[in-house]
Amino acid sequence: MRNTKTPAVLISEVGPRDGLQSVDAVMATADKFKWITALHAAGLREIEVGSFVPAKLLPQMAGTADVVRHALTLPGLTVMALVPNLRGAQAALAAGVHKLTIPVSASAAHSLANVRKTREEMVAEVRNIVALRNEIAPSVKIEANMSTAFGCTIQGEVKEDDVVWLATQVIAAGADESGLSDTTGMANPAQVRRLFNKVRAAIGDKTGAAHMHNTRGLGLANCLAAYDVGVRTFDASLGGLGGCPYAPGASGNVVTEDLVFMFEAMGVPTGIDIGKLIAARAPLIAGLPGEPVYGMTPEAGLPKGFVPARSTEAADV
Ligand code: ZN
């Protein structure tokens, strides 16, 4: 039995990046500040606040350097940004991020569509970014997550051996961790358990986050499967905002509110106040008028007498 108020899992909020980049509307930078402040107030301690990509490609991500600077004022927050290449990493490190996340496609076809590079070229890019980090900002962490780890809308099946090979490659290139992303919403729980186990056998405690989508309704089941095999960091998006522009039909990140409810109800502390988390939907909705947001827990409300895990003993699960 653990008796603790220390979070047992880390919920990494990706809405301000993954969510915002996949809707057409552009949230004003001032509205991003308000939203990120509300997410932090709810107890989130890692937020992917944006990506460093050319504004002409993704106008939703213009102003990310300003968003980083705002997020750096929030105490205890790990400020993360996505970078697809060395140029993005230079801008992110100049802005002062704590952590870089580099998407590396396990699918050869998705890699070319998403970042216009082969997988081998992306491994080389990871190596270049690591060298830059080592030179100018050695305390910054680098994660290189496998997108399309569970299947690809372009090429279909992605071989598990390919995922394990690529995870091994990016860790050898110097990334601190490598997680698995179900970019296309094709994963099932048995596959999640099997693939995380295989990757852990290859890269050990450098195995990173589970990034699951709810495209076919299995997002939470897949997170629980990952938890069962030792994963303790989970990406999620407030209101389920997000998807991938190069994985058509793959909208729907796991809803942060529902994921936090699941863990808290199980007795697994997240460090997040669900009431304040649901309140953080207001600045999201205000900043993106008319954009649909999702989530069962915010609609149903908390069950009568619900006691969050952090005020109780964590259950043996
Ligand atoms: Zn996603």
C-alpha cells in the first residue's frame, strides 16, 4: 500500500499543442496564456505548450515562444514544446523550454508525410538536436516518441519490430526517453501491453509516455493497459481536442478530465483537482468559440460522494 499525496502518475497535457494545431481556428496568444494558467492551477505539472514550426505551415502555433515565456512563470511546471527538426529545437531552447518532444514516425510512409524525412533521417535529426542540447542547455530533457506506433492510416500495419528498432535507435542517438503514440487511433489494449513490454525490454526505464487517441472509443482502455505494464506518464488533451493533420480521421486525444477521473477513482493519485480541471474548459471554450469539446466526466459530473485519490490511501492496483 502506498499512502501518499505524491502523484503516482504524471498526466502530460498536450491540448495547447496537439489540440490547437489540429483545429482550423487560431487561438489568440493572450487566450493561450489564460488557458495554460488554468491548467496549471488545476495541478497539471507538465504541459506541451506549443510547437516550433514555421507559422506559414501552422498559424495556430505562431507565438509559441511567447507562450513558453508565459508558462515559465508558473511554479513547478515542466514546460514542453514539440520540435520537428534542429531549427525548431534552436528556437525552443532559445525560448527556455524545460523539455523537447520530437515526433519520430514508426511508419515509413507517415514519416515522409509528417516531417518529409525517412525514419533514418529523423534518427540523425534526433542526434543533431541532442548535440545542440548538450552544448547549450544540458539540463533540458529530450523525448522522442514513436508516432503511428500501433498502425498507420497510410501504410496500414506497422511492424512491432520496427517500433522496437526505432525506439532503440533514438535512445542510442541520445534521447532521454521514448514513448508510444497511437497517432491514428488504431491501438487495442492487448497490443498496447505487448508493445510497451517489448519496448521496455529493449530500452528499459527510458520507456516514456503513452499517447492514446479515442478515435474508436478505446483511449481509456489503452491507457489502463499501459498502466498495467508499468507506464506512468500519460498524454491527454483537455476536452479531447486534437488529432493529426496527416492521419485523416484520427481526431480525438484522450480526454484529460476522463483520464484523471479514471485514475483518481481507482485510488491512483494524479495531483490534479478535477473540479479545477473542468473549470479550465472555460478559457479553452472562450478562446475557441464554437469548437466542439468532448468528455464524459464533465457532462455527467462527479459521482455523489466521490473522494479523490490524493486524500485517501492509494489502492494496490
Ligand atoms: Zn495526439
